[in-house]
Amino acid sequence: MQKYAIIQHITRFLWPWHGARRRPPTFVRRLVGLWLFALAFGAGFTALGWDDSDGSFLMALLLLLHIVDDISDGVPHRWPAALAAVTVLWGATRLTSAVLPHSLDNAWARSVAAAVGVTLGLAVSAAITRLPERRPHRPVEGHDSGWADKTLGKGHSRRPR
């Protein structure tokens, strides 16, 4: 193994190498499947109720694994999407758990709150990764936009002669 192989793997995870093609965002069909799987898995785990644990943690973990997958694939806007998804997951879960009635069992209340957070977090992540990329405007060589003529007057230019 190379001397700095671990550092290279971490660097490629955070910043794709120069010339790497970005992958398109995850297909909507796969996102819907992930969403349904997370909700079913969380509800099933809560219904089984092993050792007073619920499925809220597992639902959030499935969303985080999806975010890590997007980051490693190098989809557009992956870092803002990850930050927004985690923030929405946390905020929506907290707000939903505060609003839910106390008549629900504690494990089910946490699972419902996590389901709302995962749903909104996944939707925010999917929306941000689908935003169009902003390409820097590069002027065409040999083409003068006429900016110097308009601001400095005719015959004056900032270009050295």
C-alpha cells in the first residue's frame, strides 16, 4: 500500500480529483424506495420494541448513509445538500416531537418525529442536488465586450498596447 493512501482516499471523498466527472443526482425512483424502506424499517423496528429501542435512530442513519453516498459520488451541490438535510432532519424531528400529543407511546412518538424529519431531510437533499450548476462565465478570446469603451470613452482601453 502507498505511503499516503489513506490521505488520498479521504481527499477524494471530500474533493474529487481534477477532471473527475460528477455523477448525476440519485434517481427519484431510488429516493422514493429509500424513503419507503426507511419508514418501513423504522416502524417495524419500533413495533418489535427490542430493548426499549425504537426505529428513529435507524431511520436517521439511513438518511445519513444516503448523504454520505451522495458526497462520495460527487453529485452537484453535495455539501450544501448534506448540511441542509442534517439541519432539517434535526429541526423537523425536534419540532414534531414537541407538537405530538402525549397520548402516544414514547417510542412511537420518537419514530413519528423521526419519520417527519427523514422525509423532509430527504426532500431537501434531493431538491438541492438537482439545482443547476453555476458555470463561471469565461469571455471568448478575441472578443471585446466593449466595456472599456462605455466606461472610459472611445479610444481608451485598460489593455496595454
